Amino acid sequence: MAESAIYVGELKNKVADEGGKIINLMISGSHLFGFESPDSDTDYRGCYQLVTNKLLTTRKPRDFIEYKLFKEGMTLADTDKYDVYDKEAVLDELNKEVGLLLAGNCNHWEHLTADQLITTETHREMQKIFETQININGIYHSYRGMADQNNRKFIRAGKHSVKKYLYVLRGLMAGYWAIDTGTIQPNIGLLATEYGSTVTEELIELKKRGTEKGLVNKNKEKYDREVDMWFKLIDDHAKQLPIIEQKEVDERRSVLDEWILKKRLGFIDGYK
């Protein structure tokens, strides 16, 4: 716990050195998804705001900040076999974060709505605004796209590890949940229980035992059937989603544009 606090303090300093302040910070990755194992790293995600002065120059600033620490004795050369990072943080700047949320990016909706290590007035305002701006169509496409990418790139290409099956199934189940409830649920363990997926529960148990990167051979056909079933379920469920008109998109953007302007005007160095 003390080690984590030190890391968060270092991350705050890194954001401040860039001329920014943290808006929110949470733990993502396997800890959020519900299948962490003893060697899992800790993934920190969130949002920061740059001082407005940095946005009003001829130089375009970066719109993200990364801060990674290797596990003892690990290097990038070990990536194929192990999770090489002990702690990894990625924070996106306010404009980028709002744009991704507006588009329905599922990862960023999880970052917004999960339990937070750091929360601020700006973060709470974002949560309140997006309660009425949730883009379920976008969230469905985002979750399904993430599942499809992992399915095609890894499972169908012969790299069918426990971890990749869980990534696929988590995307499909979480997307189905979002359509069904209009809310975000990133934890695949809770989703598997809710939907009675014993196959997913079996994969979670394998992952927690530390066999995440080993290829699945014994029960591959069973896992493939589960994946195929969930692709059909989510696509059938998505047929009920309404078509979003451009006028509605423009109205959402207008609300957010006005809010962002207030945030920018309130964070100018040297001005009151």
C-alpha cells in the first residue's frame, strides 16, 4: 500500500511537471476486470488537465502522459512470456478524454465510472454530465470491436491463450450488459455469475492460477463455442438500439463545449 502511494505521488509530480493537474485516477486492468493473478501488474488510468497557457502556443502539447515501472529483473525482451511492468499509468488530457467518452469508448467509460483513487470536482462534474450523455450505440461498438480484434488477431490466429479468451468474452458480456442496463460493468466475474457462464468462470480460475499466457488446447472447442454464442447474443441484442440522429450528437457536443470552456478559463496560470 505504501509503495502504491509513493507511485501515485510520483505520478502527480510527473503531471505537474508537464503543467497539468490530475482530474481522476483509478485502477484498471485485471484488477478491475476481475481476473487478477499473483503476478498481475497494476494498471492506473485516468485524466488530467493541462494549464490553458500550454494550449495557446505554437507548440502542440502531448495529449497523454505515461509512467511505467518494470518488475525487478524484467526488461522489454520478456514481454512475450511475462507481464514485465509492475506499475503502469496512462492518463489522457481533458479534451481527448471527453472526445473518447462522447464517442462511447468503452475503456474510458470504465475509467470514468469505476471506484477512484483520486477524484476531483471536475471529475464529479464529468460524471454528472455524462449521465445524460451516455452513447450506448458507441459503447456497444467499442466493446464488440475490442472483442472482435482480440478474437481475430489472437484466438483465430493460433494464439489462443486463457487471457485472450477472457478479453474477448469480457468485451462481449460487458457490451451486452451496457445494452441491457444502460450502465457499465467491467468485472467479468460478476458478469459470468449474472449470465450463468460456467465456461467463463472456468477461464477466470485458470487465469488466477497464473496460466494466462499458456495456449488453451484441451477445451478449445468448448471455449470457441462460448465465444461464438456471445457474438450472436450481443449482435441480436444490439438490434433494439435506436439510431442516433446528428442533431442529438451536435446537442451533446454543445453542452460539453460550454463546460470545457469554463474549465479552461478557470485554469490559466498568472490570471484570476
